[in-house]
Amino acid sequence: MERGIADLAKALAALGSVERIHILSYLLAQGGSPCGRIAHALGMSTSAFSYHLRILEDAGLVTRNRRGRLHCLSLTPILDELLAPGIRQTLTEEGEQWISKSSTK
């Protein structure tokens, strides 16, 4: 891991929120996804989602790309550096539950 201690602390601090872990778990299960779809699936307001997204972006855990008019999120490799495979699997399974809940609405 070539990241500095300050970067590591910022990334670990970003993981200290249930809402941000929900966002990351959704992305682990889905891959990339439009911001609005994630916020809707998680039942988050736009302002709350934007707040948590800013922290995840500042920590380098997610990137935002434009696809036409949509802003889409994807994970960076940093999360893989921080998570053990068992934790990653648990988060992916949680993300799959969020995805299935939102597709039945």
C-alpha cells in the first residue's frame, strides 16, 4: 500500500458512517450506477446523499463520471486495499439486498 498515513486516515474515517457504507455496498453489488438511482434505492434525500458522496470522493473511495446528463459513481481500487475479502463479501451481499428492494418498488 503506497498511500500515506493521512490518506489512509481519511479513507478509514469515510468508512465510519452507516450511510456511506450503504452507498459503498450498493456500488460493490452493482458496479457503477447513477447517483439518483443509488439515493432513491437507499431512501436518502438528495442533500444527504450529496453530503456523504463528497466525503467518499474526498477520501478517494469513489469517482463520479458523466454519462450524458447523468452523474454516475464507481468505486476506486482503494476500497479493495482497505477491505478483507470477507468484509467485501458481506458488503456486496448487503448491496444486492438494496438493489433487489429498489427494483421491486
